[in-house]
Amino acid sequence: MHPLTVVWSDELAAYDFGPHHPLAPVRVVLTIDLARSLGVLDAPNVTLALPDPCDDSMLELVHAKAFLAAVKAEVGNVAFGLGTPDVPVFDGMHAASARIVGATLAATRAVYEGRAMHAVNVAGGLHHAMPAAASGFCVYNDPAVAIAWLLAQGVQRVAYVDIDVHHGDGVQAAFYDDPRVLTISLHQSGRTLFPGTGFPDETGGPLARGYAVNVALPPGTNDASWLRAFHAVVPPLLRSFEPEILVSQHGCDTHRIDPLAELALTVDGQRAAHAALHDLAHEVAGGRWVAVGGGGYALAQVVPRTWTHLLAIAAGAPIDPATPTPMAWQANARARTGGPVPASMTDGGSGDYRSFDTGHDPGDPVDRAIMATMNATFPAHGIFVGGLG
């Protein structure tokens, strides 16, 4: 089994917008508790690491100094996206937000320096933050800072794959005109969901046409259709790009019960996506893989299970979906959230899908979304589009 670094500290739960905000830190705490109770974190190849301190010089790889100053001031400032319903100001906001970035940087350094093959920060994935504005529950953009740090070390090809239900707009924006970074986002269409972007024609700036890739899926997309789209688009692009390192964002708000979106995946479909990204990291990037969390607002029912599956896959010891969730964990989750808790690690999904290579249906909205993305981006990578259907 390959070495895995999991970056965690209880201090990461200080990224907290208050008791009525959807991005409740209890979801991450319950994830670590579940992974620990199932033995995932006790494997001999797993190292628990603390977040590194993150100073302004690291944040300024992506973010403007004026924006950092506004965050530190801890007052509402709509020009910087602060003090909105999505990003209310809270005490210690800068320190808590910088700590999230430090955790993702610690994961990235562990992989870059060869101390780990895989590294995970489930508290990260704040992909909406822009260079000079907070957005969509995100103050600082930890995956973008980590990628910018890799580029500063001389890495020439970084692939970023975002499977959150929302478009990874902040990471895309940070590298929109940089052909060293391939950004791929699969998400619910911006026609029906925040942030209203992520369409197939967003393909990159003049120097990087085809290096921003967006699959905009219709509401109601289920496991089989989502996985069909993923496997049609992501593997061919990664194989062509040959990244030196893969960074992936694993927002689990694609789930059918998530309260903030309208896709229809199960934990089993999400588990299949985590496994596919793990396999692709080994196929195209020598196994070098940094994974971060993201969205997910079914605090006890979904987030802890899907990210525990992610951690177990990264540790090389996948959990049988039929595994019961420990009774002690269930009691804790029920006490912490006051809602229903899952009895097992599965929703009963299969993770099966039909390959796009067998042909497509022009009347199927998911197949149309796939074809739109292929036509917009594959030619730039020398990938033939045609002969399907």
C-alpha cells in the first residue's frame, strides 16, 4: 500500500460561519470520527499530519493583498464578498481560512516531496473564492493556492478535477490562461444552480484554449449518467495531458438528498468516482494525488460516509459498502446533528454505468452535455470526436 498523509487538526473546525449556515464544520468532524472508528486512520501506511502555518506570501500566490486586508479587518465589505449571507464575517476569519489553505498546502508538499503518494485534506476544497473576493462559502481558495505553489516549484503540468455539484469557478479563474493547468469540472448546469457559470464554451484564455473543461449536467442526473459523463470526458483528457500531479476536489453535494442542489447520486456513485480518480492518478500521474473535500450539506447522512470512503480508497484499503456504521458513531452523529443517521456505508447503489464508447443518444440531455464538452475541448488536445452513435 502506498503512503497516505491525512492532514487534520480539530482547529480546522474553526472555519465556522455560525449555527444557521449550511457549511457546518460538524460534517468534517464526523468524517474524521467515522474514519477513525472504522480503522482507516490506523493503517500502518497512513500518517496524520497537522496543517502547516500559512503566511500571507502563500495566500498571495492567488489572492490580492487588499483582499487579505479586508478579511483580516473582519467587517462586512460587499466589494470583497464579505458580510453576505453566503460569507458572513466571523471572529478569527482570517486565521481559520488560512489554516484551511495551510492544510491543503501540507498535503500538497507531502506528495510533491515524496513523503506520501496520496494526501487528503477533507476540510479543504473551497473552490469558489476569487483572487479579490470571497464567494459561495469560500474565503480563500485552498486548491488554487496549492496548485500555484506547485507551479512555483517548477511543476509544468497539474490537472485539477472537480466533482462538486457546483462549478469550480474560482480554480478555473485562477488558471484560465495557463496551459500548465488543466481544470475539469463536472457539475449541475449553471442555468439552474450557483454560481451560474461552467458552460462548455468556457474553454480557457487565448494561451490555454481547451485547458478549461466543463461538463454542465441537468438536474436529476443519477449515478449511471454522472459516471458515464465522467468516464467519457475525464480519462481521455488526463491521458493526453499527462499531469505530473493530480489535484481533485470531492464535494459530495451531488447526492440525491443534498438540500442545496438537484443531482441524484448515491454514496455508492460517489465512492465509484473517488475510486476512479485514485486509479487515474496511478495511471497518468505516477500515483501523485492530492484530494480535498468541498461542498456537502447532508451533514451526518452523506458527508462522513463518502469522505470516509475517499480516505479508505486513498489508503489502499477500500471499505465494503455493506459495512455497518459503528453504533457509537451513530449515537455521536445523532447527538451532534439532531437528525437521522445512516446505518451502513451504502445507499444500495451499484456504481454501474454504460460506456459512452458504445454510442450516444442525441435525445438524452446528459449525452448532449457530454458531446458539447467533447466538441469544445477535445480537438485542442488532439483527441478525435466522432464515430459515436
